[in-house]
Amino acid sequence: MTTPRVPEKPGLEGLEDKWATRWDDDGVYRFDRTATRERVFSIDTPPPTVSGSLHVGHVFSYTHTDTVARYRRMRGLEVFYPMGWDDNGLPTERRVQNYFGVRCDPTLPYDPDFEPPEKPPKQATAISRRNFVELCDRLVGEDEQKFEELWRHLGLSVDWSMTYTTVGKRAQRISQRAFLRMLGRGEAYQAEAPTLWDVDFRTAVAQAELEDREMPGAYHTIRFPRADGEGDIVIETTRPELIPACVALVAHPDDERYQPLFDSEVLTPLFGVRVPVRAHHLADPEKGSGIAMICTFGDLTDVVWWRELDLPARPIVGWDGRLHGSPPIDFETHRASEHWSELAGKSIKQARERIVELLRDSGDLLAEPRPITHAVKFYEKGDRPLEIVTTRQWYIRNGGRDARLRDALLARGRALHWHPEYMRARYDSWVEGLNGDWLVSRQRFFGVPFPIWYPLDARGEPEYDRPLVPTEDALPVDPQSQAPPGYTEDRRGLPGGFVADPDVMDTWATSSLTPQIACAWGEDDDLFARTYPMDLRPQAHEIIRTWLFSTVVRAHSEFDGLPWTDAAISGWVLDPDRKKMSKSRGNVVTPLNLLEQYGSDAVRYWAASGRPGTDTAFDEGQMKVGRRLAIKVLNASKFALGVIGEHTVPTDPATAVVTAPLDRSLLAALAELVDDATSAFDQYDYARALERTERFFWGYCDDYIELVKQRAYGPGDDAGATSARATLAFALDTLLRLFAPHLPFVTEEVWSWWRAGSVHRSAWPESAPLRAAAAGDGPAAYGVAADVLGAVRKAKTGQQKSMRADVTSATVTDHPDRLALLDAVRADVCDAGRVLELHLVPGEQLAVEVVLADAD
RNA sequence: GGGCGAUUGGCUCAGUUGGUUAGAGCGCCGCCUUCACACGGCGGAGGUCACAGGUUCGAGUCCUGUAUCGCCCACCA
């Protein structure tokens, strides 16, 4: 060991910049790609959405992952820890629209000279798809830069040379390749079917993107006259505007009220369309009048009934959320057509208001609407309820319609190691509740296009069942601007020519491939072999159903295995009112301010105190505590190294210089700490590792250092002094390494005062050498010494004396076993407590009687 | 409706297979101007561990039920 070089006045300020730069220059976190798979720990980092802003929730969960990454690195593994940027999809589109004041019109030609105006105009400028995508690229590039700066400031030990994006060329290529492979295996298919549809975004959405919202509605009691004229059937509905789309009524097969009517017919009010009364087990006799109207389509139950009862389709709602101009069926009466003309072209809301008036006028509305609140399905990013529209879409098989596949995916979920374990229940309930395959096509612009064209027949109609695909070496392709194999561009849109599939993939269709993208599947076979399947997927619990599940689906399909062995699920950051912190709630805290105010180590301390999977309150108090801890690490280290000074101290605990009982005892306790922290980290419990280390560290500062201070100042040839200095050094060395995953800046700073290289590339501590140095002694002597010292302090405080006050005599009563231990360390205790005479009296439990010298 | 989790001093949280008077930090109060640290140190007050039963020599810890909160899921007319 060289003589420590300790600053006069160590502080936290500037450590982030200093060490972030140094780590980068020295390549401390660079992935060594000569490492073989067994030596690699590979992490499937969640790519943050760059169109949003980073908030304290990101800092929270990414810190968790970083502590694990640093631990594994110190355990000698090469950590593959790339950062991704999720710049794909709707959030980016929305941000670009607002930021530049533009909107995408795919019919416009590309303008190579287009520049967005300085300030976004009131009226959005329409631009071509390619111009739009260029603006998306430009903006996400700026955002990614800002994100990286914040992450570096926080101290994520990411290899910044290995970032990827979810719209980049590689992601596109891999998304398209994976899709084509699934298409080839029949795992991707297209179908024209009723689809949940957002009328504002004008795109289909998947089951995973739904959320229920409680909305006001109203029950409308409506009369359906029987076709035979023998009276009426009364139904209740919240969607009266769908009466023209009604194709049947339905009741439960066991419902005696309606059994006589099954397979008879009724007439729809206002329109006089004959529809049958049918039986189906999903009809609930308890709901409303026990008989429901089936419309094409009001909700997903309608779709089930329509399919299973083989009913006709009479859709009336268009892609724009308005009723069609033309009627769903040729009405038989002039009156019916007039009613329809009152509704045609209206929005859902307008149509509902109008039809209620019409029903009231016609006498078919039997009671005034009764207001209720009910759950309505929304696209999670949408503003209006979803409609169901029949469209042609791409699907990926995910077990929603196939019990064998579902069981296989459930088995994958069981094979995955979840942290915490109970999070698996969310996976299971999601997979078990799937009601269809995964709808992956979106009618949007900024995303990975489907690598698909369709031939046009002689009449110019697309032949959807004969899709044209590129070869894999041509990927990525943009079918809008490139021609399929065997065609030239001038055949686009012409009879006998071709047309591009207009859709882009769901953002999750790409995100579900983050392991393949990060590990460069099909791009860099050598890297892939060293990193895939990955070790760890860290993520939040609310996207188990989307990100985690879809990633399992893709890996199962392509590689017949799990994409990773472990999943670590982090909780949320809650604001003081125990609500989730999110941008939309307006309660987010800008992380950079926090990092600058408290220091990155302090904020990391707060984050790392949140246990895996547990929602954690945002608590600046914890950051203050973290800051205090970081400062304490600096000061205690400075002191310990100052005591050691220029004395020679061995670097290896095995050198048998630790001879004092107190020192051996301390090292025994330290060995237990090392085991404890190690097993906690092995189970991904970074919080427990931190808590234990912190507790030990305060004892080290307050008790151990105080106890050995005097002895350690002794001359170089004194065995007790040598023992104390060696123990101070071993303990400091060990504690710094134990803290390093949590407090990377301050530990590195101290490390640099007296050690070579980076603490983050040093070995994780091992307990065996410490235990060997303790030479069979246990941790108890240290505990007894601390207890007695505490009692002496208490006495001094009780008499309002300085800690420097002399103790004339102290009488310790305790169990003989503990007295024996105390006897062995009595010199240290007397020195630290300034005890002149120490008497030991055998007894049952600890009691200390202290006589203080007169103050004057 | 089904499931998961939580409930410990004013606040934020520990409490690993059940074991003696339940721990920590913040906040509060008091003391110590200590030669590493006032961005400090020492100490104090403060809890019938949500509630009700049960198992046990012994329950914050295990079982049953209840309540409250949060989340996940569900074919909610």
C-alpha cells in the first residue's frame, strides 16, 4: 500500500462529473466481448420512452438494476448492460406533432427541403410520412442525448458504446425478420375481424393496451315489439344508438321468462328490422331485464355472441367514430329510412342524443334514462371510448385462442425466477385471461412497417392471401417506397402490380424483441452467443402483461426458451398522498434537481432503500440520510487513513498481524456482514444488502473507531497498534466494496485515495479471509465493548458531561461469559470511555455503574 | 366477481425458518463548541405490531375470519 493521499476537506461536490468522466475515459464499464457466456451477466435494460421526460420513478428503478449490475461485475462477471431508447410509436408521434406543429398526411409527397417553422403554427402543417419520420428521428436524437447525460450523472454503469434504439435500423431489421419467421411458421397471420378501435388515433389497439375507466352512462329501457304482434319484449341498454346495428336479442337458455320466445322474432324499434331471439349462456338473467340486445358491435360480448350464434354483421360505426352515411341494411319502410337519415354521419354522442328523442317520440322508450356509472374500455392513451370496427389486421399467436400454446407459455412463466416471487401471479392471471391473439398492426406512421406487399389483381384489388415478402438480406424494407421482389416501382398501385401493406407494427412488437435487439440476433452472431439468453429482465409491474409477456412469447416462438432466467420487478414511486407519481398527475419531481441538491449517491441511497417489488414513498428525508451517509464515508475514511498514515499495513487479512481481541472480533462481525450482504444480493435484494452494510458502518464509526483510536496511534513496532491499523484498513477496504454498488461516487473517491484502479472493478469481499484473520474469535467481544461504551456515554450524557470527562470508576455487572470477553478488551474500553478504574462483577445481565470525576 | 400485496411509535421503513423487556432513521426534546465529520456526536421521550379468534410452553412472525388501502385480472347489456 502506498501512503494514502487524503484531501484536507473532502466533500461530495463535483464527484459525479469527476468520476463519470474518468469511468468513461478508463472504460471501467466497457463490456469485454471476449468473455464467454458463463462469465457474462447480461441485462435486458428497459428502454425508457424518450418522448417523455425522465422522472424520479426512472431514477428509482434504474438504480435498483445498477446496484445489481455493479454487484455482479465485482463478483467477476462481465456485465452486458446496454441502454436502449424507446423512440418508437405513438408517444413520439404525439410529441413531434406538438413540438413542431405538424401532422402526417401519408398522401403528400416527400419534400426534401422541408424545415419546420421556428414556432409551431396554430394550424398544424401537413407533411409527408417521410418528412414526419425525419422530424421524429431528429427530436428523439436530442432527447436521447439529454437522457444519457442524466443517467451518467446518476452513475449507471452502462456501457455507453452499446446503446440501441427501437426505431433504429437494427431494431427494424430484427422486428421484420422476427415477423417474417413467424409468418413462415404460421404464428403470424392476418384476419378481417371485429377489432377494438380508437376513433381519435384511428388505429386498432391490442388487449394489452386497454384500460377500464369508470364513466357516466344511462340505462335506457326500450320496447321491442314481437313480430307476431303478441306484445313486447323490454330490454335495457346503455347504447341505444346501436339499435340500427341490432342483429338479435339474447337471453340465458335456462331463463324461463324467455324460453318460449327463443327463435321467435322481434322488430327493432324505429327501424322495424326483424331480428331473432336467441339463447346463450353468457346472457345474465340478473342484468337489466335479463335479455340483451346484440349489436355489431357494442362490446366484446357482442363479438362473442355474433360469432358463436352465427349472426349477420350490420356495422354502423366507421373508422372516424361516426355513423356510416348509408344504412346497415335495406330498410323496408320509408319511416325507417327517415330515422336513419336523422342519425347518419353523426358522432356516437350526437347519435345517442338524437335516437333517445326519436324513441321518446315513438313511444318505444318506456322510461326516462337512468344514470349509472360503469366501466368502459379505453385505449390507455386515448380520450374516447373504444369502438369495435371490422378491419383487416395482423395477429401473432399468443395462446389467446390456443390452449396448448397458452399452457406452454404458462410453463415458461413458472420456469422464470421472479423477484419478488409473487409477481408471477400477474403473469398467470393475464395469460389465463387472454381472449384472443395479439393484434400487432397499427394504422400509424412512425414505427416499423410490415415488410409486406400484396399483388393487385386485374381489377386492382389486393390479394391479401398472397402476401409478397422480401428476402431477409434485404431487411429492413419500407414497402411504401421500395418495390417487392419481382416488381418494379412503376407497378405500384396498378392492376396486375402491387400495393404495400399500409400498417406499422405495434410498439410492443418491437419492444418484445429487446433481448434480440440488444444481443444483436442475426446481426452479430458472436455477440449473440455470448449474451443470449440473458440473465436479468428488470421492469415495472404494470407492464408484465405487455412487455414481459410479449417478450416471452417471441423467445418461445423463435428459440423455444425463455429470454432470461430472472425477472426483477420494481415497484412504483408514490407521492406523499400515496398515489403513483406520474406526469399526468402533475406530481413528478425533476430528478436532475434532486441529484444536484443531495448528490447522486444520496438519491441512489433513497432508491436502493426501496425493496424489490415494493411501492415506495418519495421521501426527501431518506435522501438527506443518504447524503449524511455519503459524507460520513468520506470523513470516516479520511480519519482511518489518517491514523494509518505512513505505517505499513498489509493488504491481505491472512498476514496474522491482527492480534488484539477487539480487532479479531470486529473482523468476525464483518465476515458475517459480508455473508449477509452477499446472500441478499444473490437474491436481488439490494435493499437488504445496503441496510445491513449501513448499520455495520455506523457501528464501525461510532464504536469501533472510538475504541481503537488511542491504541492505533501507537508506534510502528507495537503489536496492538499494528493490529488496530490493519483492522481499520481491512474493515474500510471491505466496507467500501460493500457500499460500492449503492454509493458508486463516494466509494470510488475514497478508493482513489489509497488504492489502485477502480473500486468498481475490484473483487466483491469474501468472508473467509476475514474469518481467518479473526482466528476463531467471534463477534461477541465487539458487541460487549460497544454496549459498555454506550452505557458509559449514557452516564456522561445523563450528568450533562462532555464525552471527554474522566470516569473515576466504572462497575460492570454482567454474565460471566460476557465479562470474560470484556476483560480481554478492557484496555480499549477504558481508553475510549476515559475510564480510570474498571470493575467486573458477575451477574445476570448488563448493568453499568459509573462514577464521574468532578468537573472542577 | 377472482387474485396479489400492504396494515409495526407523528412520518418513512426494518424485523430471513415463531424464542427472552419490538428495532432504525427522520421529526421532536435535552446535552456535548470532541483534536475525521456541526453536512457532527451522545442520549431521551414515543408503539396494547389494523381487528377478532385459533395453534403453541411461547405469535409482529403460523392458521382462519373481518376491516381499510393499493394493485392485477375478469364475457361490466
